[in-house]
Amino acid sequence: MLTREDATYEAVRRLAAGVAVDRAFDVSDPESWIGLDFGVRELAWRRPELFHSNASLAGRRLSWGPGAWLPSVTWSRKPGDAELALALCHRDGWIREAALGHAEERPALLALVVIRCADWAEPVREQARALLAKAPPHRLAAQAALILRVGRRPRGGFAQELLTGVLRAGPAAQVQELLDSGDRATARLAHRVAIERRLLPAARLAQTAARHHDVVVQDLCANAAVATLGESTSDKFREVVAPLLASRQPRVRAAGVTTLARAGRHCEAEPYLTDRSTVVRACARWVLRQGGTDPAPLYRALCADPAARPAAAVGLGECGVREDADRIRALLAHPVPGVRAWAVAGLRTLEALRVDDIRPLLDDSSAAVVRQATAALLPWAGHIPPQHLRELLAQDRPRHQQVAAARLLWAVGVRSQD
């Protein structure tokens, strides 16, 4: 399988041999265009024989200086797309500038015009920007991923601003086509613009927040969905908030829980007191307090029978008092592994750990419990007998116990193989 560098050089060789641009490399991949730009300049030094062109470079005298001259580039015939692509990436700025003069009616090479908009040479840069400003909006939108990559460069802002303006003023369909882009930056920009233009209904915003893979899009859509509600307690509230609360993303669930306070539905936050996410639990406690309910007694009641809601132990640790430590400590021996694991986390949060209580959990059959116990004991690793840890390294021990022992031995400067 070719590396990206090898693929770039192969693309340059194909173009130099006259292969059509769309057959020489993947023109849908913005990284291929960026790689081509760098690859041409590098290979031009190492393999100049690859670059046979009908372009010629001649001296053109200047009127204001005796003997002064500037290069003048001419083509003996109209260059094809492959030849022009190489010229647009050439290391000589005069050739890049001259090539732009032939690029206006070459939509297949618009990506290279985008790249030249951030060129270090001002004449090249300005000519490329003038060309890009004339490009039809749909072609500009098609280059969104490349434009946003080039936009990170020191002189790359022009194309990005042009694209943003086109999306803000152009047809809604143009923005909506980019919402599902596989390019992260493109999807983010499209969602920002769609939200600014109010192109998406509240229900779709909520569903996107709940399901999208990108955290920025999640936040954008969750905030926009919540903003559509106002003080509403109508069916629309459920249509928007239910997907947020059901999301697998903690940030999105947290937004949904917080919205319950706005609607006066404080008691509906109670199930989220034992959410697996720290931020969601914190939001649930805040909502309940806003409604006049102290969450600590609720946690204490849940800890009496935590099997169905194991995270009650850590929740109590997050908002309880030192006197709650014994209540949580009693759960270290609970038959449900999840309860034992969360109990360790609760004691850590409450700063009520006792090494002798946690150390036996290093032998636990549950990997989750052992991970929590290890994290809790790392600051106190020197208080654990090394012989106990070496026993956990035995070959017949479960993998999670061996890893825990190795981490704790390493914490006190003892290598597990010593």
C-alpha cells in the first residue's frame, strides 16, 4: 500500500506524463491537492526531467532600470489541465502567476486556485483571489474542505471568508448539502451557518445534537435546540428535550437536564442523579436545588438499595458530608460489581479513603472495581506491601489484576520484573 508521500509523487509523475487530472489522483480528497502542491516543488528539484512544458521563460526589460529585467512566461500552445496543474504548483512564482492566467475556465483546477490564494508571493495571491471571487457559489461550496484547511495558513483567510459569505447568502440547499459532510471543519461551518439562518427545525437540532459524532456540532445544535423553547411547556418541549436526554453524549444529556429547570420540571431531573457522567449528575443536582429539593437525602435513600442505580454511591460522595462515609463504605462489599466500583469513587470524592478498606479490592473479579481501586490507591502505593502486589502479578491472575499491580509497583519506583 502506497504511503501518502508515495501517492503524491505518483500523482506528480502521472500529471507530468499527461494523465488527466481526475485519473492522476483522488480529486475529492483535499489532502491530495495540498500534497500535490508540495510534491511538485520537491520533485522539480530532484527530477527536473519530469517537467517538460511548452512554457518558455524570457527576459523582459523594465523601463526604469538599465539592464533590469523581469521574467515573461509564454506558452507555445494552450496548456492542458495536467500541464497547467503542475505549473500552478511550480516553485517559480512567475510561472505560478502566468498559469493563473489560463485557469479561469478550468473548473477542474479550482482547488489549486484556492491554494494559490494563500501563496507567499503577493502578485500570485492577488490574482488567485480575483479568480476565486468569480467562481460560481456551488463550485466554491464543493471546495469547502480544502478552503477550510487552507484557511488555517497565515494568508488563508480570504477563501474562508468568501466561502462563509456564500453560504450565508446563498440557497439554503447549498448549506444543507454540507451538513452531512464527512469533513469535520465543513460540518461545523455548515451547522453554524444553518443555525444562524434558522434553517433547521428544533426537532432536527435536538436529534443532531444527540447523534452527531463531533462535540462542537453537538454543542451548537443542543444550545440552538434549547434556545427555541423559551419558557415553553408544550409538546414541542418533549420533542426537543427527549432526544437530548436520551443521547449517549454526556454534554448533550447535561443540556437536556438543565433545560428542565427552565420549564419548571425540576422533579424530572431526579433519575439523572445517578447518571454515569459527572457533569450530568452535577446538572441534575443543580436543577433539583433550583426546585427546592436537597439531593443529598435522595442519594442516602438510594444507597440503601443501590443495585438498580449503582452510581448513587458516587453521587452521595459528590454532595454528601463526612458522616456519609460509613454509608458508602458499607457498599464496598455489595454483591453487584458496579456498586462496589462506584463506592470506591464516592469515597475518593468525599476524601474518606482508608487504604485497608480498598486494598482487598485489588483481588476483585471485576475489572471495573480493580481500576477504581487502583486509581484510589496510587497516591498511597507505598503503604501496600510489595509482596501482595507481586502475588497479583502471577501468571494465573486475571489480566486486570496484573495491570493494577504493575501500576502500583511502578508508582513506588519498583519495576514489575525486578
